[in-house]
Amino acid sequence: MKPDLKNILNHLQSFYILSIKAPLGMFSRPFYLRETIEQMDYAGAGSFLIVILVSLFIGMALSLQTSVELAALGLKMYTGKIVGVSIIREIGPVAIALSYAGRVGSGMASELGSMVLGHQVDILRVFGVDPVKKLVTPRVLSSIIMLPALTLVGDAVSLLGGYYIAVFVSHQSGPLYWSQIKDIMDFNNIFSGLSKPFLFGYLISCISCYMGLSTTGGARGLRKATTTAVVLSTILIIITDFALTRILIFILGMKV
Amino acid sequence: MIAFQDVTISFGEKTVLRELSFQAEFHEKIAILGGSGEGKTTILKLILGLLRPDRGRIIIDNQDITTMSEAELRKIRMNFSIVFQEGALFDSLNVYENVAFCLREHTSLKENEIEQEVRRLLKRVDIEDAIYLMPEELSGGMQRRVAIARSLAACEPKMILYDEPTTGLDPLTAENICSLINELSEGSPPDRKGFIAVTHKVTDAAKVAERFLFVKDGKIEFDGNLEEMIRTDNGTLKRFINELLILGDSHV
């Protein structure tokens, strides 16, 4: 993969085609249900523990930082509100997506990359099987289902972590914390927080599968494909998050 | 019929095949000889339309495949099956599922019928006992046997393409694989199933093939039968054969 303009345009074109073909594959036969379930298990159940850990500590750290700053202003009672909004709208979806890119995205890129290097993808084509439909569509579908589900779990665990710090470290009232959380659970916040993981899941899976399928050059090429998949996913998650936040603020009529 | 007409292909700066031309019938037993990196596997991939040449035409069954779409190529590929060097078995599937793969994708057979067919194919390549093993539990020779069984399940190909079928195997296992290749291409032309085997093991090639092509610097330097190859005046080919014979194939 040389960084010349023609090469970059070729890659962009191929990525564009893959990212259109992969989701369209869900609506035509054959349906690879078994592969999709396997991917959901790998992406969802396999990431569960990591998501719990990451979310718990993010929630606790955020609650701790917020409590310290608000205590100085005498506004500790607002900890729940700030933690809740930050987690649900922003930090939860982004942190879980980044963990997902690191664990699942890299796994997808390396698995498909080694299938390419081991000629397994060639064999699929020789047997008349479309590799995008067989390999990419189940991964994209499982990602757009499992990442939002993981985000829901992660948000809940983060809020619990925040509660622990607010009540047992910062000595605030538990019911007050939960009433603050309840207050911010409106349509705008929930929609903002839950729409992002769908797009992140789609982006991570398409990028990772594309990088895997375009692997060349042995073990070194595989390392490069995996690293590029994670780096590109990370950058795109951050940029897309900003763009999506801007769009959602506009669509939902929120004031800046 | 397969026809390569002035086929050129490059990977980056390196030109692998230069205006290479040859013709072959589906029933022929062909060995393509040549050193590492001479583009032997590339020829197989070009036949299957897995790669497209930069210049030249590839005609299969009177159709130019170089301009075909992926959907059109699928029909052309039905004529062939391929056994890659390391077998290229799907490592997430066991032996049974690997061999059943094509049957599940392309036929409406019931599971018990698929099992019968898989057992028949595994028996044919003499590896029935390994039916529920995973690919990583198989030796190199066993992996190649399973790959051959899987290739036979692929909609009755007219021709099988072998990519270095005996490389990396001990002499006895290599001998077994050669016997199997011969067995699968039994019969008289034009009814038999032909093959193209790319290899640098000339003694193994001599056991199975009737026609030999020698690729050097992206071109075919020799095209003939075993007798003609042994008597060749081509210095490079002579050295290639002599070197292999003197060293003993398995040492190279």
C-alpha cells in the first residue's frame, strides 16, 4: 500500500463499495445466520467483561472529578446530573466504541487478514461464495446490534460507579443522585446517546473488515492491517462523534 | 480449453509474467515448473479470475475472462477447483464442515445426504478417520488430502489446479499425494479430469504429469513432454532439473 494518490483513491473506492455492499447483504439470500450469531457472541458476550470494567472505572473517575470541582462551588448535589449527561450523551458511547475497536475491530482485521494470506478468501471466491456477504455482512450486522447493546450496559454500569463515589466517597444523598439521573433521562439525551453506537458499530466493522480483506505481504502486512484498522477506527470515532453531536444538537433543537 | 494470449501482470514495480502465452485442454495433465517467485501460482489465480492481467487475454471455454464481472466469473470457476499449497482449509471449521462447505452452499441436499457424500469423499482420499478433527490437528499431508476431498465436492470440476501439492511433505506422504492425483485423473482423454500442478519438485511432477511447462523470467521457456524435457538444450531448464535430481527433491 503505497501512499500515492492513485492508490489512496483506489482504496477509498473499494472501501465505499464494501461499506455499501455489506449492509445490503442483510436483505438478500443466502442469509448467514450461524455466522452472524457467532459474531454476535464474539463481539457481544466476549466484550462484556471489558465493557463492565471500563465503564465502572470511567463512571467512578468522572463522579470523583465532578464532585471535587462542584464541592469547591458548593454544588455537589448536581453531581448526578453532570455525570449522567456526560455518560449517556458522550463518554459512554465513545469509550465503549473505542474499547470495541480495540478488541473486536482488531480481531476482525486480523482474522480476515489471515484468511486472505491463507488463501481461504480465494477458496470462497472459487466456490462461488461472495466473501463480502459471507464474511463482512455478519460482522457489520453483529456490530450494529451488539455495540448499542454494550453501550446500554456500559452506561448503566458507569452510572452505578458514579453512584458509588457520590454516596460512599463524596457522602451525597443516594436518592438525590438517582433523582438527578432520572431528570436527565429525556428523549434528547437518550436519543443522542443511543444513535451514536449504531454508526460507530457500522464504521468500526466496515473499516476493520476492509483492512483485513486488503491485507498483503505476510505477517508484517497483517500487523499493519490490524494496526491501521484500530487507528482509523479510533480517529473516525472521535471525528464522527463531534460531527454527530453537532448534527443532533441542530436536529433536536438544543441550545448551545 | 484454456488459452493465455500475451499475458502480462505486475505487482508494484515487479513484472511477474511478461507476454506469456500457452494453450491447454481441460483433460490434460500439466505440470508448471519454475523457481520460487516465478509466477507459477499467479498463473493459477489468473485462470480462476482471482487476478486480472495488466495486458493480454485469457480465454476459457471460448470466453475472454479478463473483462468479466465477478458474477460471470463464478460460472467460469465452476469448471475448476483448486488445492492450495497449505490446503487453505477454513480453520474455524472441522474436516467434515470443510468438505461439506460447497455442498451446503450450492446444493439442497439434506444433512444426512451431505454426511454420506462427505464420508464418500473422505474415504476416496483415505482420511475418513479424521472427519471430526480441526485443521490444526492435521499434518500437512492430511490437510492436503482434505483440501483435495473438498475440491472434489465442488460441483464436479473439469480440471483441478494444484499449487505446490507436495512441497513441505516427507517423501512417503508426497508419494501418496502423487498417487492420489493420478487416481483422480484416471481415464483416457477427453473424458478424464485433467489438472495443472505448479511445483518446483521435478521428480514429483514427472510422476503425475504428461506435459511440462517451464517458467523463467515471466515467460514459458519450455513446453513439452517428459522425454523432450530430459533431452532439452535449454541450459536453465537443464540446470533446474539436474540440480533437483542431484540434491534429491526433498532437500531443496
